[in-house]
Amino acid sequence: MEYFVQQLINGLTLGSIYGLIAIGYTMVYGIIGMINFAHGDVFMIGAFISLAVFLVLTTVFGVTFLPIVLFLALVVSMLFTSFWGWTIERLAYRPLRGSFRLAPLITAIGMSIVLQNFVQVTQGARVKPLPPQIQGGVELMSGSVDGTTINAQLSYMQMIIIGTTFVLMVAFSLLISRTSLGRSQRACEQDRKMASLLGVNVDRTISLTFIMGAALAAVAGLMFMLLYGVIDFYIGFLAGVKAFTAAVLGGIGSLPGAMLGGLLIGLIEVFWSAYFTVEYKDVAAFSILAIVLIFMPSGLLGKPEIEKV
Amino acid sequence: MSGPGLVSAARTPNASQGAESRMTRALREASIAGALAGVLGFFFLALRTDIVTGGLEVTTRWGLWFTAIAIVFAGRLALNLFWFGHSYGAGKTAGRKITRLLPSSKIVGRVALAFALILPFFFMVLFPNRDRQYIDLSILIMTYIMLGWGLNIVVGLAGLLDLGYVAFYAVGAYSFGLSAQYLGFGFWTALPMAGLLAATWGLILGFPVLRLRGDYLAIVTLAFGEMIRVVLINWKSFTGGPDGVSGIPKPTFFGLEIGRGSGSFGDVFGLPYEPIHRFVYLYYIILALALLTNFVTMRLRRLPIGRAWEALREDEIACRSLGINTRNTKLSAFSTGAMFAGFAGSFFATRQGFISPESFTFLESAIILAIVVLGGLGSQIGIVIASVVMIGGIELLRNLDFLKQIFGPSFEPAEYRMLIFGLAMVVIMVWKPRGLVSTREPSATLKEKKLIGADQIAQGEGH
């Protein structure tokens, strides 16, 4: 039981990170109908920027008060990663709007290769380890199985991750449902041509969508770095595929769906590793992707897509 | 960093911008681009984190950062002044002109074929010292041409975006590697089997996924490709896991080994053995395989099945309403493409003599897809050009020693090859979305052949 609870907490933590990345996929897919293949690598960029900010603050400026360091790392990383998201959209996707359907997907794959190799060339191919920064936690339950004690612990780290994700989710839902930006976003999602006729600046809305997705990916990057303590230039690929799976599972285009899908994928991955084999945990995620797309293409919370002739 | 400003400048020629001189605008946009490069590069160029004893350390590289900003600024300025110069006025109107079918692509094809046939001797005569290296590179390029032609059936003709093509390549390679290891098969016995197995896998994987739409299909094929790789890594007792399969035999010439000793090829034909013979022989095998791929594709295009593929690419709904069985059509394209990947895979295994899951990553699929797309979807000669440019260009980078003198001895040009590859993919796609050879020759015609210009190919569909 303790083991199960512990895995449940771990799964929810991992799932929060996937959910934050998945929101980026789902928003972009909702608004321009393309898979932003480079989004996983934007997440990786965010993780690297947070690491750099963190190190500069702690080693160069000697700031030791951890909450300040983390808050600054979060803000700076969100800001700079947003610039990356904006630039990628501007350079690689906007010129191809209105081109044939697969063109932006192909530049997205190219962009993903560029980002990975840019980071590899400029920051080196070796993994960057960071010692755990936030230690300790609350012990929820304790028990013993066959003489060994097993504790279920909710660490402060996990609390921060789940809490931040929750706050961001609420803020985002409000942004989409209450503000004029959210309104124009929903308008573009429904009918881009009509929205532009009614005075919505479509290009600007799409840019802002990419910026928001990148900012959330940066948050996920910082959390990933803190949670696992190692990052390298390749983390974006697998995390990206899994987050995309999460977006599809939740129903692509739906924000709560992305979060729900992220949590489910995180739980499935953690439980699979805990009770079956660690080696095949990626296969589990990929199989879910295939199964969902084949049997339930609109996902859990998505609207079925009607193809018009 | 050349995009910002272009689109908005071209689309909104309002009064204030019209009054602005070209130079000021170019300067302003170049400054924006430079500033953006500074922002984007700050944490990657100006700062670098490295592992030192006791943790991580940040070092600064201001010189590199300023150089990058200067390069982007200058590049954007030059682009604005000399390249985008004439596009500031009204947008270029897309002319709908029908060009007569030019004989050029045919001539280029024939010249390329003739050159491919004599290529080993060409290198042996002209570059006697480096012939082995050049022929080896030609073999590599030819392998990618073959893979490109194979994937072209799936992506270019049938319009199904397959991001997991490398899985079938892996199936081909492993079916030869493992059958050689466990059953003692030779290359020629294993070759048809590898093709057949890959085609079967194409059917098995294709059957559930082929009713998905374009980009979903792409992601699911990617997932399948990765799954096959994960299985190859983890099924240690059968596939050897990450260590791979080694000691894969070389191909024989009608039972004669290409090597030293009695009973070998040189011994029977009275040629003194030279190591280059093996390379020349491998080259002709892959050339024959590639030409077979091309021949089959060109023939299939004229059969009803090939026409159905192309119709499917243009409009799936119209196809279905005309009574074409879309599922079978897609499956046939998918497994035909997979079969050629299987052939190429078993050739790869025999050429390397060693295979491991590392050779079949997603990146490989992306490279093959890039070749097909950049060559112009559906164009056979375009794929040849794209393979030569991309693969040859990348290999060329390894040999640019003079760059070391400019950037210092620690500069390793090969590190940048994938970066340049990705950039080329983005730039060519933005510049010519229909690929380098963007005109399409129709397979079926009513009276006379007309070249279809890139601007006439239906935009927006083709999934």
C-alpha cells in the first residue's frame, strides 16, 4: 500500500511536467492544426536556461536564499524561452502558412534537429548533473513489508511541482476563458478566416499562442531539472513524444484534456516501471499513443473532428 | 535569423513605411534581428556550463556572443539590401504559366546514370590515392538514394508521411544479420527474405494505422519506429541488445568470395587481389538495387495501382467516392516502400559487417525524409540531387581541415554537420516548399505531356 501511494505521488509529479508540455502541443494544434514537433526541444531549451540562471545566481552572485533563486530562474527562463518559441514560429512556421499540409511538420522536424544540435554544440554533449536542491518532505504513511520499512513520502519538491502546475493551470484556464486574448484564440481555433474578417489579428494571436506554450514548457524544463537533477540536449525528444501522447490522450485541442492526459501518462509510466519492466516503459507510452489514435482519435475530452468536403 | 520583418514589410506598405528609405528600414530590421540573436544566444553562446570537480561551473564567452550578433546583423542587412530588395513593392503575382515539357530532366537523368555506371573507374583513374574513400562515400550516397526512392513511394506518391521508415531498414538489416548468425545464410539468400519480412512488417504495422490522417499517421509511425528500436535494444538473448550483431558475411559473386586465396573472385578471373575490389563490388550491388527500386517505381506509376497512389495523394475523399479501396491502396504503397527499405537494410548489414540499434534512430528517418522532401516530393531525380548534396555535403565537412586553421585546432567541423543539416531542412523548405525539383511530370496524360509547375499543384491538401 505504501509502495502504491508512493508511486501514485511520483506519477502525479511526472504527469504534471508532461501536462505542462502537452498544453503547448494542444494549443498549437488547436489553433493552426499542426504538430509543433520542436516543442519538446523548446522544453529542453527552457531546462538549459533555468540551469544557467540557477548557476549564475548561486555561483557568480552568491545568492543563497533558494526561493528567490528558483523564482528568478523561473521568470527568466519563461521569458527567454518565450523568445525562442516566438522566433521558431516566425522563422519556420509562419512563412509556410497556407502551404501544403506537411510542409510545417517538416520544418518542425528540421527545427527540432537544429535546436538539439545547437545546444549540443554550444553547451557540450555531456549530461549536466545538478545536486538535489530541495530536500526533505512529509511522511504520509509508513509500513513494513517482509521486514523492510517502506515509507510513502511527499517531498517538498513534489509539492512545489504539483502546486505550481495547479496554479498555472488555473491561471491559464482563466486566461483562455476570460481575457480578450483567450477570446481571439478561441475564435482563431474555430475559424481562422472568419476571425480575421472580424478584426482578430490572427498572426499576433498565433504568435502569442507559441509564446505561452514556450513559457509553460520552460516551467516544465525547470521542474524536470530540479526533479531529475540531470539534463542533456536529448531530453526533449522523449519528453516531447510523451507529452504529445498526453495531448492526444486527453483530446487534442482541449486544455483540461492535456492536463488530464499528462497526469495519466505520468501515472502509467511510473506504474509500468514499478510493477512491470523499466526497460519497456517507453514502449508502454508509445503503445498508448497508437491505441488511442486508432480506437479513440478524439481522445478523452476532445471533440470529434468532422471532415468537410 | 532572417525572417522577422520580411512578411510584415511586404504585406503592409502603408504611408509611413513607404516614406522610410530602404537603407533605414534595412538597418532597423537588421538591428532587431541582431538584438534577437543576442537574446536567444545569451544563455547558450555567452554562457557555458561545464562539469568541474565539485559541481558545475559557468564560464563566459563574450567574444563568441558578440561575433554571433554581428554575423546575424550583417547577414540580415545584406539580405535586406540585396535579396529582398525588389520584393518590397506589390507581392509577386503567381503566374499560371504552362511550360512545355522540357527535356532537361531526362537528359540529366541519363547523364547521371552514365556517370553512376562508370563512377568507380572514374575515381580509380583520377584519384588513385583516395579512391577507396570516394567509392565508400558513393556507396553511402547510393544507399540513401535507394532509401529515398523507397520512401518516395510512400511519401511522394501515396502522400503518407512515414516518420518510422528506419524501422523497416532495421528489420531488413537484422533479418540478414540474425539469419547469418543463427542459420548461416549468405547475402543473396537473405536479401529476398529481408525484403519480404520488411514488407510483412509494413503490412502488420500499416493495417491498424493507415486510416489515420496525415500528421497523426506521422506520429504513430514514429512511435512504431522507436518501439522496434527499443525492442532490439532490450531483447538481448536474441538480438544481442545494444552490442548488436557482428561478423556479418560479405556478399559473394556467384559463390566466389571477393578476397584473397584460391577459389576467390580474383583467383578465378586471373586478377591480382586488391582491397578496392570489394568496394567496387559493393558499389555495383547497391547501384543495381537502387536502379531496381527506381525501375519498379517508374513501372508501378503506370499501373492502375500507381495511379491510385497518386490520386490518393491529391484527394483522398475523391478517391473513395470513385470506388478506390483506399485501405488496400495505402497498404500496398506502405509495404512496397518497406520492402525496398528491407533490401537496403540487408545491404547496410553486409557493408558494415556489424549492426546495432544505434544505427536506426529517429534521426535516420528524419534524414531520409529530408532527402525526399527537399528533392521535391515525387521527383526521382530530385532525390538523387538531394542525397548527393546533403550526404555528400555532410561528409565534405569532415575533410575541411583549413577551417581548423581559422577557428583553432579544437574546432571540429563534423560536430556541426547535423546542425547544418537541420538548418538546410528549414531554409530549403521555407524557400522552396515544394523541394528543389518542384515541377512534377504527370504519370498519366491525355494528349501531350505538360510540365506541372509548382504553383499549380493543389495547395493545402495532399495528406
